[in-house]
Amino acid sequence: MTSHWGSPDDIHVVILAAGQGTRMKSSLPKVLHPVAGRPMIDHVLATAASLAPATTTVVVGHMAAAVRERLAGQRGVGFALQDPQLGTAHALQQVEPLLRGRQGTLILLSGDVPLLTGQTLRGLLAAHKAAAAAVTVVTAVVERPYGYGRIIRTDGRIARIVEERDATAAERRVREINSGIYAFDLVPLFDALRTIAARNAQGEYYLTDVIAGYRRRKRPVETLLVDDPGEVRGINSRSELAEVSALMRQKKNEELMAAGVTLIDPATTYIDPDVVVGPDTVIHPGVVIQGQTRIGTACEIHANVRIVDSDVADRVTIHNFCLIVGARVANDASIGPFAHLRPETAVGAKAKVGNFVELKKTTLGPGSKANHLSYLGDATIGPGVNVGAGTITCNYDGRTKHPTVIEEGAFIGSDSQLIAPVRIGRGAYVAAGSSITEDVPAGALGIARGRQTNVEGWAEKKNKS
């Protein structure tokens, strides 16, 4: 008798991601195309993780190195190589060396089905265990079943699954489809896979043939019909990619509005799944919020703003046409319009960043202002500082970036250049139009500009010549 190790309650997830995705017409592997800001396979992995599986294996094939590289940081994810790609049963066979001798339940997912929920997976697992089934198939009833395998039933029980290319005209009229998502009893699975032959139009080894084989051997085969067919929708083309992305964004927007966020026009608001937004925040049309961004309560984000991987606190106003990437904005601050906050920028409480101001790796202290037409890079700016229009921190000498420090309460006059490294002391003033190359002590006035000379009568002489 064969011995098996591991617990009968163990869950092993396998994700098929070896296909070429020819209809995408892309040099990028299909499963790496982004859906709502993340590669579609990331969504599948996140859903799989909700089961706390003992193992997670991704079957790679086409452009395997690129998929491995993208998922290299995912903890607990192993890989199996399918080369050549000879069908779904052949793909699952490549996992046998990794799972040989184990027992429990194998959950099979597709890397191009990103809308599947953890709730459905938990329902699948519960139904599979309750029936003590050899295999449980997730199915859906759809209006347009073209391209999907059909569920063929006898006396109400699943008898087999027939692929589109191999179906008769009558079978093609069946609207119940195979989602490609299964729960298998792991112990007999790989022996069953070895009995499959490639007797079909594609010359491939279909995993669906396991169903008919189990039925012949009187093994229990069950199905789980999902309520929402969209949840098991696969992506095989650019148009389907756009449609699924829209569904995911719509779901996210509905969740936010249910939690107290106002979206003026949800159809033109693009918010990634991992974004957090507090209640009473108002988001205007054309806003894109991506990555791991957190937005606080009672903020107002005006039209055509993009925010990426940033932390925006409470009661912040972000005016039109701002770009904020990798930055932190504290309570009651005001940003824009037309402002650019680059990575490692921190804007303090009640600070103001105005129109056409760019901050890069800069801290702008509480209550400080940079209202117009300025570039502040590699700068540490204390509280209560006024930065006049047209101010530039000249932080780069062609080889190295240098810091600028502006201490509390300083006043920088308009059209000034601060040539780093330089420090402007507490309460100091810089006269408008200055090019400051040396430190300005606390409380001092720094002036660095040529003396004005007026030549009387010059214009009259010029006009006569």
C-alpha cells in the first residue's frame, strides 16, 4: 500500500500560467498583463492565499523566466515547468514531483481568471469535502458560452465536459460552462492523469477527460455553480482585459461609496484594489489612485489628479492636475493645482504647495508655503517657511546631489537660486533675485545679485542712432 504524508486537510493550490496567450498579440506573458494596476496573476495568488494553503505552485511555460522573475518575491510560491505545452492535464502532471506522496485537496486555478473571490474558493472547498468527492468542478451559466467547455449532464449529474472544438451542435447550445477551476482529492489524481489520451481536435491532454474517467470508475464527481458568472471570466484578448479591469474598478468604487466615500463620476474614477480611502472624502472625475496609496478622511481630490503609492492624511485638498508619487502629505495640507510631488517627499500639516511647484526628496515643514513656480529638490525645509515664486534649489553639480536646509521661519524671496550644499538659518531672509552660494546665518539677510545701474538718457540716444 502506498504511504502518503501530510494531513488529509492540507490544501495545495496549483495555478496554470504556461499558455502563450496568442490573442493578446504581446511580447509580455498574458498573466503579467495588468488588471486594475496589478498583473492578473497577482490577483489570483492573493485569492489563493486566503485559503492559507500548505503549498502554492505556479505552472509556467511560455516566457517562463519572465513569470518567475515577476513572482520571485512572493513568499511560499513554487514553480513547475511545462515545456512543451500539451494541454491542461499535461500541465498538472508537471506538478507531480513537487506533490508526490502528499495528501489533501488540490485546488486548481487559472492565472488568467482574476475576478475569482476567496468566498467562492471556500465554498468550493466546503462542497468538495462535504461530498467526499474525487473532483468538484466550478461551473457557471452564461449567455454566450462560445469558447468554453460545456458541462454535459445525465439525469442531472455531470457526466463529462466537452470542449468547444469537439462539441456537437446540440452540445454547443448548452449554456453551463466549465470555469477551469477544480478541487481534486490529491491521492488518486496523478494516477488518473496518466490514463488520459490526446484523442481530440487539438492533440492535447485535456484535464476534462478526468471527469469522464472518474464517472466510469464510479468515483464521486460534483459541481459548484457560481451565482455570478463574471467571477470565473477568463482573459484571452485585449478587449477582455479592458472589460475585466472595468469590472474590478467598478467593484472597488462600489465598496468605497458604500463605506462613505463620494465619487462624483465613478465611471471616470480609477482606483486600484489595494487603495484605502477614508469616509467623507470627495473624489472628482478623472482621478487615478494606484498602488498602496492611503487617503484619509474628509479630503477633496479634484479632477485629473494621479496619486501612486502615497500616504495622504485627513482634510487634505489636492487641486486639479497634480501628480503625487511615493509621497506623504500631512493633515490639512493643500496641493496644487499642477503640482508634482516626487518620491520621498513629505509635506507637513497645513503646508501649501501651489501651482507649478515640484518637490523631489524634500520635506516641507508644517505651515510652510511654496505657492508658485518652484523646484525644491533634496531639501529640508522647516516650519513656517515662505518660499517665493521662481525659487530653485540647485541640488545637482553634474555628479552628485547636494542638500539644502532652510530653517524655521525663513523667507526666500522670489526668483532665488539656492546653490547646494547651503543652509538658510532660522528666521533669515534671502533677497529676491539672489543666487545664494554660502550659508545665511539665522536672522540675517542674504543678498547675492549685481548692483543696479541706471544710465540716464540711454533710450533717447539709442533711438537717434
